[in-house]
Amino acid sequence: MFDTAKSLPKLNWMTLAILAICGAALALGGCSTTPKNNPNGYPQGETAQAPKESYSDKELASAISDHLGVTAESAASAIEDLFKKQGRPVGYITGEEGGGALIFGAKYGKGTLWMKDGRTQKVYWQGPTVGIDAGAEVSRVFTLVYDLDDPEDIYRRFPGVDGSAFFIAGMAVHYQRANGITLAPVRAGAGLRLGANVGYSSYTKKRGILPI
């Protein structure tokens, strides 16, 4: 009968040493090609994207109440509704706006952009208006700013969003969008006209003469 045990080669110390060296080489090769575990939990070569700093509802309710002269309750109601629709803004603009119209007219404004990360700069805006009344008015405006990474990107034309004009808590709100950036101007006080928000607003570094 054929003895399989005798046919197998005997493993002496030299054979064991060679096998150990080969095993170690294979293990090192595997370590060099296998990505190490990232302590941050992200795959190798990828980094976490830092969340954008944004304002809380309490911060904005206080700011709107102070700037527009409305009650804290009205400001909180407006913020609650805006947060449900748009989320938390990364900045806001406090300013004043004046305009006149005889059905068709113009508006001019100036203010300051405040970013949550601490950046701030002056901004002007102007644009055409359409309304059902005539006259002139000067009012304060508080504009919530969404999805703005670089303050310099505020300087562009923002068309109004059709059908987005509405009243909430005694304040007029209208959305404007351009290049993924959303603005939500909020106005309060006598002489409010949603028609004044129709059209577009051009935001510039310097005051413009023509409302275009």
C-alpha cells in the first residue's frame, strides 16, 4: 500500500525559515496596499466638509425685532415660517430702502451684509418696481441670505421668484434667487406694497443711478 506520510517532504528548520520569510513579505505587501483606517471616519484621500456657519432662530428674531421695530412675537413667527421653508441663513442684510412709483417706479437701498463667520461689507441695491399705488416711501428692510459662500458673490442681479410674495406676521416677504443664492427681503411698517418687490434688484458695491 502506498504510504502518503512517507511521500511528503520533511519540514526541517531551513524550510520553516523560508516559509516564515515569505509570509512576512506577503504581510508587508498587504499592509502597503491596504488603506489605513482614517481616525476621522472618512475614506483615505477624502476630507470632511466643514458645515457652514448659520444663524439661529433666536439670533434672527432679536435682530429683526430691533431693526424693523416689530414685536419679538411677530419676529419669531416670521422666522419660524422662513426656517421651515428655507432653513438657517448664513447671513443677513440690514438696511434702508426708498422708492417712488406711479404704477411703475424705482427703488434704491443701502445696507450692510453680516455673515455668521464674522465677515461684513457695505452693499447697495436698486431696481424697478411695479405697484398699484402712487407715491414715495422710505422703509427699513431686513434681508435673509442663504447659500452665500463668498460675500463678493452678493454683487449681482437677483430676479424675484414668481408667486413667492406673501405677508406673514404683519411683514412682507419676497424671495429673490440667482446662481444658487437665495435672498429673502423682509419689510414692515406703513405703506407696505408687495408690488414693490416685483421685478429684480441689482446689488452693487457703489450706489447706482439708474434702477437697472
